Amino acid sequence: MQKEEWLLCPICGNKTRLKIREDTELKNFPLFCPKCKQEVLISIKQFNMSVIKEPDAEPMNL
């Protein structure tokens, strides 16, 4: 049987509405937390989560 874990919000630490398994791989996944109402881009491989920092948008010079 596959091991499963609840995906925790990297900001507030509460459970989200998603479960992941050992073989779950996510890349650039927008994770939304219903508790703190924040959305974060994450990547996951073998239960290791890393938060992806989005570069700030630069103003367009016309």
C-alpha cells in the first residue's frame, strides 16, 4: 500500500484539501490554502516540497 500524507501549507502550516502519495510529482503547482487564503507555487518530489519564488513583474517600457 502506498504511503499518503496531507499537503500542508508552507505559509501557515495547516492542512490543505490535497493528499499526496510517495510517487506524486508536482512542478509549478499553484497551491491554495483555504485557511490563510494564500496561493503559493510549489514543486514536490518524494514528499519533498519546495516553494518557487515568482520574480516580480517588471514594468514595460514603451
